[in-house]
Amino acid sequence: MKRALKQAMKSSISNVLETMFFMPVTFEEEGIALPPEPADWAACSIAFTGRVSGSLLVVIPAPLLSALTENFSGQAAEQIDEAFREQTLAEIANMVAGNALSSLDELSDFHLGIPGLLEREEAAALLSRGEGSGFRLHAGTEEGDAMTFKVVMEPSGDPCHDTVKG
């Protein structure tokens, strides 16, 4: 299951970022360094249950998140505030998770939680933990920017609060 989910996540990340945000990405096997200070990046997490359960953590450097928000909205940088960037980050997490899970098995039900923004210190702590039964994907852009997607897998059947049926 881990291998199938990892491939589904890679495909989903590529499809969502290229189609919705006009930002093609490539994946690196080794970790891509995020900016050294958590103040320079934003993080969001979304829980999921179904055939596979767990959570997806998305960490994106602030300048890249700004570019993604501009591409997604078609608005100039000066028209975009912090709340708009945060909504874009939550939407990235939601679209990537939903797309990946629906591609695993079209007949299975899954539930997505409501994406939640994380304090930078909380995200840094989650990133520093081992992968356990999950995995981490590092995606880079043509401009040399990088983002991290970390999936934590849990035994199926765990309840997911505030769920939306997929």
C-alpha cells in the first residue's frame, strides 16, 4: 500500500501543481533543503481515512507560495494578502490528497479532514520526526524552489474529525 500511495501522491502533486498552478515539478530522491528558518515557510496538514488512513503535511517556502497563489488566482502580488496565501496552501493540500486517494481505488470511499494551517514550530517538529510507515516527497520547480510533502500512514479505521466524503 505504501508504494501505491507514494506513486499516487507523486502523480497527484505533479498533476495538481502543473494543471492548477502552472508550476511543473520534479522529484528528488534526497531531501531538498527548505529555508533554514521556519519563518520563511508555511505549512498545512490534512487528515484522511479510508482504504488507507493518515495525514499529509505540505511545507512550502513563503516566496514559492506567493508565486503559486499568483498563478492560481491570476492576481498580481500586491493584491494578495497573507490570508489568501494561507487559503491557497490549504487548497493545495486538499487537492493533492483528494486526487491521490481517489486514484488509488475509484470504488473505495475515503474521507478528507479540513486542512489546517500549522504553526511553524509545530511543522518543524513534524518534519524532524522519522517517516515510520509513511514517506516524504521533495518536489522542485524549474526555478530551483523546493517544497516538501510528508505522508504519515496510520492503521485504517481511525476516525477523522470534520470529514468530507470524497
